[in-house]
Amino acid sequence: MKMDAAIVEIDGSLMEGGGQILRVSAALSCVTGSPIKVTKIRAGRSTPGLRPQHLSGLQLVSDLCSGSLQGASIGSTDISLTPGKIQSGNHTADTQTAGSVCLLLQAALPCALYSDTSTQFCLKGGTNAEMAPQIDYTLKVFKPIVERFGVHFDCDLRMRGYYPKGGGEVMVAVNPVKELQPVTMTERGNITKIHGKAFVAGVLPFKLAKDMSTAAVRTIRKEIKELYINIQPLQEKEKACGNGNGIIIIAESSTGCLFAGSALGKKGVYADKVGIEAAEMLLRNIRHNGCVDEFLQDQLIIFMALAKGTSRIRTGAVTLHTQTAIHVSEMLTQAKFTITKCEEGLSSNVTHIIECQGSGATNPNL
């Protein structure tokens, strides 16, 4: 930590006002060595303050940077983190709920990049949870795109965990970088491939997977006639804790852009409705002609902010999550973001270019 570093105060109720402010600010505090104080955490939520998943994410980041963490308890609305030196080695985080392992990874991954050697995480909780990326999304969409920044990690899915029990487990190994490369994704090209999987786990009947898949294909077909669409129904027997069903559909473009639509089954919701929801989400995310979907958009901001050089990414509508991540990134790094709206001729498509002059964070441990 910089001895003279002033504490950066962050209002946790700003903009999107959720756990994301916490994840981005904790990760950037760890990387930059700036101590932070986050107040009014999740102030507008029905259960304000830290939930188990936020708490285990913060503890994980604090462990990673041998930090000192104050106010870290369930329901706490104010925390402060004073980071130390980033530690490689093995780290474990367990939400002990269906709290998302993918959100734990979101907070921890940027930190591990600035370590001296490879870092291993064992993350426990929900792998396929509501209001969070599914592990399939993290592996099939997020991972290949962040690799363009120079981020390399391996992820071994040991056990899937579903709401309400959790019990999922993933092992992640992250390699450090000297610095991150900027990324340009401004040309979408054509959609060339659509594939996915519809799964059931536990005691749920295989027919649900087939129903989700069929309904999803039918929905996409209405809009995209010419492509072969392959959504495999799967029964997950071994590697699943608890009962769950869900679907993830991925579209690939000729320039290597990736988009996804996903949905999870809930009690009392027909399987075809789950399939249709995922298909409509995918279609919505490829209609706008941007290069990333609404979920990848905000997850890339922290890497753009840390990279050395200028990144440019074309998106559809800029989400509140993205605006929040930009706000926090500008507070904690020297990165400068601009968003430019592009109206495309006759079509009704509005896209935005998010441009970032990255702060060029270099790894002092390499």
C-alpha cells in the first residue's frame, strides 16, 4: 500500500447501488494499493447491507492483498479495506449459500493478475444462480473475450450448485500479467453460429430439458431462419448438488464476438417459458449490432481501465451496471472513459462506442 495514500470514499448507493460497486472498488483497491471506504452499501435493496456472497467476496479480496478489512459482517452497510501486498498461492471462498461463485470470481480475478506467480481459488456456492452470470456464461463468453486483454485463467467445474442450497464448487487458476493489453471490438460482422445447452439436474425429468431446448429453437427460428441452431438437452447426473434446470444459448459472429441468453427454471414455471425467455434475451442482445451483450458490457470495464492503451468496444444501450463500473473505475484509477452514440443510417439501431484510455497498471511483483 502507498503509505501516503488518501482513503477513497465511495457511496455504495450510487447509480446501480448494488454489490457490483463493492466488487469493482475492492478489486481496484487491491490492484492500485488505494485504501477505500464504501458507505451506504446496497442501501436501496430490500435487505440492505452485505449478504453472504458480498461478504465472502470481500474477504477473498482482502486475503488476496493481505489487507485489513473493517465492517465485514452480514447486514453491514459500511466497510473499509486497506490493501497490502498481493499474495499468490491458494485461496478459498465459500458463500455457504447459493451466492454466485461467478461474482466471487469477478472480484478476485483482477487482483490475481497482479500477483507474483499463479494463484489458485476454490470457490463454493451457486454456479447457476439468479441475478448473476451462470458458470457456463463465465466459461463460454466472458473467458474467451477477456483473454484478448491478456487475462488467462483455467476453471475446473467440480460441482454445480443451484438455488436455494448452493453446494457448487469451482477451482480456478490465474496466471499473473506484466500489464494488460487494450482491446478493440467495434465490428460485429454476421452471426455465424448459434448453439447451447438445456440442462436438468437432480430429480427433475429429462423432458424439461427437451422442452426448454425446443421452445428456444422455435423462438429464435422466427427471427433467424438461415442458421442451424443446436441446443443440446442434457441430464446432469454426477456433478450436480440439488435440483435445477436451466438453459444457455450462445451466438458467435464472423468477427469473434460472443453473445448469450440464459434462464433458470423456477417452481411453477413451465419449461418452454424458460426456453423462450433465454431465446428472447439472446435475440435482444444480437439485434442492436453491438459487439458485446448487456452482461459482458459491464464486466469488461475494469479490464479496460487497467489496460495499457486505448480500448474501444461497441455496445447496444449502455447499462446502469456499466455506468456504475465506469464511475468507480475513474475514481480509483487514472483511466478516462468516453461514450459516443452512433446512429446507423436508416436502421433504428443505436449503438454506443465505449472508449477508455487505460491507466496502464503494471505488475510490481513481476
